[in-house]
Amino acid sequence: MKKWYLAGLLALALYVPGAAQQIIYANLSELIDERGDTVTTLQVERRSRNQLYLMGGGDYRILAPDNRSLTRYLRRRCYAVRIDTSLYVNCRKMRYKRFKLGSWYAPAWELNGRIYYTAQPVGQVATETLTPANAQKLRGQVGDAIQASGLVKERVFYELNPYTGRSAFVGRERMRELLAKHPQWLAEFEQEANESARVVGKYLQRLRP
């Protein structure tokens, strides 16, 4: 039933001459194996700051403007989308410990068989790295949520494990492992003040082929 449903949606995504290559992946295994379905009707929109404040979630909406059914599929069931060389993962499908990362899509990179994506910091470890040391800390899930709400504009990197489908926060310890073979870069990283996406992304970019 699922295959027939997806086939029907794809049949409605008509060919548009000159459009960028667009591939949708139904699940993690399709993404890892590059077995996605090609469409040519997708539109990427960056979400506004107000939308992020009100609803949270990923930085990008991916839509099929002339196909509501495909848009619903993209939001709720699709795992990832590749548009030319850009990859986006569906935050609805991502998990960091017990936390969900909301709806819509986060930009992602592929590096050494892993997928790294930027999203709002959630959970104590991810949020504390961007919270001033003298800020008051609140305990428990409610405290984590309140703390995270103040960081809605901030982003950190998560690492998606292709075998488990689980995500891990890319913090100082993980970056030390990734930079172990590059002592000069590691020394530079150790001087950084935090583990924001801006900082971590600079070093992940250097590691990319």
C-alpha cells in the first residue's frame, strides 16, 4: 500500500525542463544506498525567524507547490531530500536521546560515511554549550525546554549514525576524535569558546574531501 501511495505521488510530480535534480528518500536505508526517487517540482524555502520562534523545527520548508499530497508526504513521511549537491534531512525523523527536533528540514553534510546536520540545540549537553556559564540552570525536562527556547536562533551539529538512525551531539569530545589526525587543527579548535554550528562547521568543512 505504501509503495502504491508513493508511486501515485511521484506520478503527479510532472517533468519540468531545466529543473535542478531533486531526489527524495523515503527512509534511512534509501538515503545510505542512494536509492531515492527523482522528482522535479520541489521548492525550498527558508523559514522566517518568527516561524522558528512560534513552531520550532528545521530551518527549511520543502514543498511541492502544485501537489498538496506530495507536500504532506514531504513534511510527515519523507526522510531526506537532495537538491543538486545540497542534502536536507527531515527533523521529524531525527532523534537526539529522548528529544525530537520538530518539523521541516535541516541542512546536512556527508562525511566519512556519517551525516552531519545543523539543528536547534536540545537537551542539557547541547544547550549548555551555548549557555553562558553564569546563567541560572533549571533541572529536568521543563528546565531543558525553557533553556532551549532561549536558543531558538542558535544551531549545533548532530551526527546521524547510518546503522542505528540515532543522532549524537557533536561536541568537544567528538571533535577531538575527528581532528585527532590533524594536530594543528585540533590545537586551533581547543581554543574555541563554544561548540556552536558556526565553530564546529568550520572544522568539519576542513575534513570534507
